[in-house]
Amino acid sequence: MLSAFTPRPLKRLFTANQCWTSFLDAGGLRDIEVEAVTKMLACGTRILGVKEYICDKPECPHVRYVTNSCGSRACPSCGKKATDLWIATQLNRLPDCDWVHLVFTLPDTQWPVFESNRWLLNDVCRLAVENLLYAARKRGQEPGIFCAIHTYGRRLNWHPHVHVSVTCGGLNKHGQWKKLSFLKDAMRSRWMWNMRQRLLKAWSEGLAMPESLSHITTESQRRSLVLKAGGKYWHVYMSKKTAGGRNTARYLGRYLKKPPIAASRLAHYNGGGA
């Protein structure tokens, strides 16, 4: 017999008061979002199948049933396992040197543009990496870089930004390892310039205009949004150096592989908010 099923915290939140059903009925969800939640809700249930384990001794009556997991990153249980496995793998790959971690942000006035034109997010990652490569190659060095884009903030609101980890050194043309550092102000200036130029070009490629920016209809208004609005909110955050590949792998695992909602963060549900 299968033991009684106890819902996990995130499942309880999605199923309490028909929350997930209400979201579906309201519409507006992307297929990938519906798929991720559907997998998470089915994880550990008979819906995904059950494995039967029996003793190889004919006289032994013991039988054990194990339900299959979903393997979705949105699932706190499966996502945690995937994170731990990923970190263990990277420990054998990452250079055992100092690393520095950076975050490239965009002004909130432009967040809606990227939400309605998600294909632009690829350029956000690319330009963040090119920023670092430009600085390193000016000195004749090739660094190691990890990059991941996050489209949500700590409050799970839409907030596109880029996490980048880069080695504090690189290989020169002779294959020799040389120390490398980056100037925060110079990176911020290049980041702001390159992203603004990309956005201006994107307007001519046919951007979908979000409803919140529907009042912007002329070329001068578009240029003002890109070139003037939110000038002081283009940030490049740079952490202190992290020593060694082990600490770096753990740091990267939290940002590259972790589930978007950890069960430990679900403290209370009052029927309307968590």
C-alpha cells in the first residue's frame, strides 16, 4: 500500500482555495509557466508513475512503492537536488582561482519593454559578457565567465537583471595566467551605452509596445525613454573577490539552478497572500 500523501508547502499554496485554478481561469499565463506548475503539482504523486521494489527472496513479503519525481526546476524538491548535483559537477570544472561576481541592472522604466519582447533578453546577457571581454581583451587576456539572466526579483516581481561571475585573471596569447581586475565605473558606462544603442536599434526592428508605455508613440518619445529616463538606475554591482572554485560553484548554483521559490520562504498564508 502507498503511504498517505502529504502535500509539500508550495503545493499547498497553489492548491489552497483553488488558487492555481483561479490563475488559469484568469488567463495570461505562458505555456511554459503552465507546464512548470503542472509538473510541480504532479511531483511525487501517482500521476507521474510509481516504481515497485520487491525483495529478491521469494519468502520476503516486503514491497516498497516510490512515486516518480517531476524533474522541473520550478519544483523546490527537484530543483534543490538539481542544484546540488550541478554544484558537485562544477567543482571539477571551475578554475581554482579568485572570482568576482557582478550584477548588471536596467532602470525600471524599461522593464516592461523586455517583458513584452522577451527575445531581447538574449542581448542583455550578451552585452553584459561583451562588456567584460572588452576590458580583458584590451589587456590581451581571455577570462572565464559564467552568465545567467534573472527575470524576477526577491519579491518575485518582474525585474530583469544579469548575474555574471568572472575569473580575476585570464590567459594571454602565450597561454600564461595573468591577474585581471575590472573598473566598475568604466563597465557601467559601457553597459549603459551598449544597452541604449541596442534598444534604439530594436525599435526599428518592430518592438511590441507594452500597455503601460502605450502613450509613447513618436520617435522623440522613444529616444527620451531610452536615453534619458532612469539614467541613475543603470547599475553594475560588484562583489568582493571569492577565493577558489568551491565557493564560486556554490554561489553560482544558487543563481543558476535554484528553484524560484524555496519552501523555507513560505512562512504564512492568510487566504489572500503569502
